[in-house]
Amino acid sequence: MTDPKERARYIMIGGFLGAGKTTSIQAFARYISERKLQKVGLITNDQGAGLVDSAIGRSHQFPVEEISGGCFCCRFNSLVEAAQHLVDLPEQDVPDVFLAEPVGSCTDLVATVSVPLQQVYGNSYVVAPLSVVVDPTRALRVLGLDDQGRKFSANVIYIYRKQLQEADHIVINKIDSVSPERLLVLKEALACEFPEARLFEVSAREGTGLEEWFECLLSGEMDSRRYLDIDYAKYGDGEALLGWLNATLHIEAGDDEIDGNELLKELAGLLRESLAGREVTIAHLKMTLTPLGDPYEIAAINLVRDDAEPELSHHLLEPIEEGELLLNIRAECDAGDLKSACEAAFDEILRDRLGLQFEVTHSEAFQPGKPVPTHRVTATAPLVAHGNKSSEI
């Protein structure tokens, strides 16, 4: 086998919707580039096209490959092709490290992605341990330690718990958002229920506690075999309960300029109110706004719960005349409700309140289909190299 020093490192960072995976990955990419002087490639993933995560990655000038139309497990060959596209860049840009962000509603990633990649493409990649990032407030609610806020259905919670069960590293993110007492309660619960996982406490936004976690991923190699005992009927039902909406809009201010940061705040606030009125449980709402022709300038906003405030993570420095707005929403509801709520919000905020001209250039609203992995390795049914499937679900 090729010396690990000569192989690219594949690092997958999972976690439920709204946990802060994208912020963590961007911080990790900067850490590798600035401190290790290595090149980084990003691989983003979604059930649909038009990703906020890809736009944010490009704004930081990292090469990005986007896999849409299904999760990594169901688009395994596309994952390998995406990595190859990054390898085919000019020699000076070829990544030493691939940071991959799977769909936030996916689980069983060790058996369907990490181990197949290690077994079939081990000469090309060192596969790092799987990290799962969690939002502490949501984790406290899912684990039954906090009775505040709207709850997800049982089969959505099933997916959440399975993500934690297969993690080598459980990364408690946003530690600055909860009290030390609540953080301690969560740490003790996670350590008790998932004793095989190593716990990290970080704030990707503030840059707290990241180095120890990053160094573990840069030095370690996956050697666990946490093959989940997973009910794919429950898993599929849980995903089908989640509505998905991706939209891309072209906006123009006419003779005036607009404050893009305030536009995102107003739109996110109205969408939160509208969806709350429909009793929709928000998993994650995120938007970006980029000036026309300048993908490196960007405003970005996130809303991770119904009772949370929208937060700007990236700011535009100047008003803009024209730009592209990307909106991604994931929520437990019918996708049609997401679509109608968004259309009404576009009309009220963009047209009526701000007097903007806008055109929806891409829009898709749907419920994810049942996951059907390309490969699935289990302890009793190892992968046959280059086969179509290793075992039946």
C-alpha cells in the first residue's frame, strides 16, 4: 500500500441539520491552509442543487465540488468522481486534504462511505475517523434533557441518535451558546449513552477548542467498525418527514442600492414567523447573498431552531445593486408548505417592502426518497471490491 504520507487524507464531518458543520469545516480548512501549509478541497452534499455551503466555500477561495441529488452513501461513485475532479486540478492546486460534509439527515456513513472508500480506494486515501457535530441546545432536547421548544417526530430523532451512535468523535459545538451547567449535563449524558466516542467541546464560530479536534483528524486513521444495527424503514420514514427547499433568486435594486445584510435579516425573520404559524419544526434555514460577478463577497445567515434568532455569519461590507440570493430550508413539514411560505415571503419582503425586482431562477421543494446505498459493509458481509453492492438492506 502507498505510504500514508503520499495519500490524500479524506475527512468526513457529519452531524444533524443546523449543528454547525459548515462553519466547522471552513475553520478547519483555514487551519490546514495557514498552519499546515497544505492544500484543501471541499466536497459538499445535498439532496438537491443550489447549496449555500458551496457558495460559502467558494467565497473563501477553496476549490469546491458539489454532489447533489442524494447523499454520499447513495452517490458513492459521484463522491469518488468529485475527489478525482479535485485531483485533476493544476498540480499546484491539488488538495492534500479533502473535507467532506454529508447531508445532515444521513446516517450509517461508516458502513456505506468510510469503509468502502478505505477498502476500495485505500491506495489513494487515508480515511480519518468520523466526526459528528452537535448543537448543544438541540442535543439536550433530543436526549430528553430539555423540554423547551418544538420536538421532532420519533423517526427523525431515530436518525439523530444513530448519527451519534456511529461517531468516533462527538463534537459539541457552540459551547458559547449554553451555560456551563447545561454543557456539563449534556457531556455526562453523551458519555454515558455513547461511551465509545471521544468528546470534544468547541465553538467553531469563536475558534474555541478546535486545535485538539483538528489534530486528531489530521493524525488519526479510521480503524473502528461501528456497523450500525439500523432499521432502514425507520431511517427512510424519518428522512421523508423532512421537507427540503432550495431556491436561487436574481435580485436587482434598480436605481438604488440595498443593504444585503439587512435584507437577509428581514427575510429570515419573516420566514421564521410564517413557518411557526404553520407549526413547522425548522431544522435549518440558511441564506447567502453575493453581489453580481463577485463570489468572494458574501453575506450569510443561519436559523437553526424555531425559537432561535437568525444569525449573520458573513457580512457584506457595502450595499449592492444586483446579486444572487441562495436559500436552503430543511424542516419537518410538507415541502409544499415550505414552497408557499417562501413565495409569500419573497413577495412581501423583496417586492412590497423593499421594492426590488427579482426572478426565481431555480426552485425545488421535495421530501427525500428512501436511502439506497451503493455499498454497505457489515461485519458479516465485507465489501467485494468494485462490486455493485456488498449486502442487501
